Amino acid sequence: MCGRFAFYSPSEAAAALFGVSDSGPVEPRYNIAPTQYIAAVRDGEDGNRKLVMLRWGLIPSWARDPSVANRMINARAETIAEKPSYRAAYSRRRCLVLTDGFYEWCREGDVKTPYFISLQSGMPFALGALWEHWHDRQRDESIQSTALVTIAANNFMRPIHHRMPMILESEAANDWLGGDRSMLDDAAGKCPPLRAWPVDRRVNNARNDDEGLIDPDGDRLSD
């Protein structure tokens, strides 16, 4: 599960790490939530990579109602090749969602403590994702949307949560966008070193969106 994340690095520099040569600025965000528009990289029709804004929560092209997106923010790696909701996008419409880190909640007794997880290097990275184009002819409404690919947690993440997003650095990101179908076999084992720390529970409310949300509220953990 991945239900919140942050992206605050200069977007032009972050996009350049993943092959985008020309992009505009994206507002720094510290508590990005489902249904909001998020920065993503995908291959354009001209062969060049583009930085685009996609709505978080995938809407299959055949869906009658866009509200289906509310329960399609994550796509399980184990089933995306077969599930009707994801298999076409997995085959032909992959993308990268840019981030500096994501939040996960660890159950400790009756309390869920939010943690912020990022690369040990502190560099921005990408999350493997899928995208779709949905169009309602009656209302002449179009939405481009995305879902994050999630995998079973690796050894570092497992004490916090049993699932994690698919984390990609630049070389692996190229393989993902190129359609590599073997990447999901050991995605957790290929994850770069991570660090994590508990943060303030203010992150539970999506209306809170400030730099203080990622400040440590306890001991740091690292790979």
C-alpha cells in the first residue's frame, strides 16, 4: 500500500534524472493524496520523454464512472499482467511517478505511527506506475490517470508494512519504461538502500501540506 507521498525537489532537475530534457516547474508538495494530480514521466509519441501531470487513481478506458479511481490508487505487481483493469496499461502505458519519499503507517498496538521513507542518498527517485486515458463522450470529459505499482515489502520495509511501492533509480526506470517484463520478479531485492523515521500524525490529514511533515519525530532507521 502507498497512500501518501512527497515531491519537493526542483522538478526540472528530478525529471532530468529520468531523461526529460525540457520540463516546467511543479509546486513542491509534502502530503500528496489520492485524486490529486501528480508529476509523472512517460515516453511521448515523438519518442522524447515528457513530464506530465496525471490524476492519482487509475480509471480504465472502459470504465463508466470515474469514481472507480478511488479504489485504484495502487496496482499489485503480482496481478497487473492479468487483471483487466491494469493489463493493457502494463503492456503499453507505463510511467514513472517522481518523489522524494513516501509515507507508510506502522501499527504499534492500537496506534498507527506514520513513517517517512526515502533513499539513503536523499536523492529524488521514481515509483513504477501505469497510466490510462479515459474519455466520457456524453460529457466530453477526458482524464489521464495513474496507479502506483506495489510489491511485497523487502527486509527493510517489512517491520513497517507488508507492502511497498516499486522504487526505481534511473537505469531501472529505463527498463520499466521500455516494457521489461522481468522487473517484477525481484523488484524488492533490487530496491536501493532506504532510510525511514516516524513523523508527526498531522500527515494523517491531507489538508496539512508543509515541510514540517517530514521532520523526524523519533529515531531514524536505515538499511
